Amino acid sequence: GKNKTVLTNKNFREGLSLALDRKGFASNATSGSKGFTGLLNDLYLANNSTGASYRDTVQGKSVYNMVYGTLGKTTLDGADAALPESSCGYNHALAVEYVALGLKEELQSTVEGHLKPNDNIHIEFRVYDDESENTIAANNFITSAWTGLLSEAVAKLKTDGTLASSETLSISIEMVKDQDYYKSARNGGFDMIFSIWGGAAINPYG
């Protein structure tokens, strides 16, 4: 009854990402203060001699739109629209659409081990310290967001007949302590992994 193969579905993963309110996550579940929209944080320098931040460059500012440039719509068949940078990658309505589509594709798949009604989608969450207050808060935040998201997607699948009224799907996230998680990341040995940015003002091209 545990399923992981759904994690290979791009639509499903895209929905999970869009369902995370990064502003709320940063302020409520971490020691950070805001959601981020680029590959490098505000402290990384593009020019050491002038102190210019990478995030202030045209290249740095272009990353967000490259990722979210068509994800501001609320339905899959809607006209493409940019997701405002103020949203920090959060679009709940579209997240439900993508998760429902991914689940439907996997439920209708004939590949061995495919998702079946009443399965539990099990995600192993590798963390450096599973007893850290911040890590526990992060896990709780993500679990709450994705549990609610899945419920909405399941309701959508029942409405369109993909799932029977007596059928459902669930999701669980299991934190696993892994103090060598950089090695795990390099080897692809995880479902989901929690990492951090350094805080030094360094040259991103170094």
C-alpha cells in the first residue's frame, strides 16, 4: 500500500512545489524572514570590488521568470501568465490541478508498481537533525500543506470518476536523520532532502 512511483511524475512534483507558501514557510518554520526566488541568496556577490549583489543583476532577476513564467494561471488549459515574484512560487489553485493530473496519469498507468486507489504516497525526508525545532517545524508545515493539497486533488478525481466515492489516497512524510546527507544527495539516495544556503558574501562564479 505504500507508493513512491508517483514521485517520478513531473506534473505531481510540480504541483507539490506550487503548493508551498514559501513566505509562510520562511517566517513560521525556519529562522529565515522571507521566501526566496532565485538560485543564490542576497549575500552572494556578482562583483567583489563593488559589492554588487548577484540578485541585483539582470541575470539574477531573470531566474524566477524562467521557472515561473507560465505558472500564474489558475487552470491547466488557461492562458499562460507569469506568476508574480511576490508570490514566491506559490499558486495553490494550479497546484491542485497539477497534482490531480499527475495522480490521474499514475492511477491509469499500467507500469509495474503504479499508483493504485487507497495507496499511501510515502516520502522519505532526509534531514541532518530530526530533533531540531526548525526541522520539525519545517516537516510539519510541509506535511500540513501537502495533506490538504492531496485531499483537494482526491475530491477532484472523485468528481471526474477517476476514483470511486469509496476510494481515496493519502500522503505521509517520514523524517530520516542522515548526517551524511550531502553524499546521499550526490548519489540520489533520497525522495526529498533538506539543505541550506551558506551565509557568506562570496563570489557565485568561484
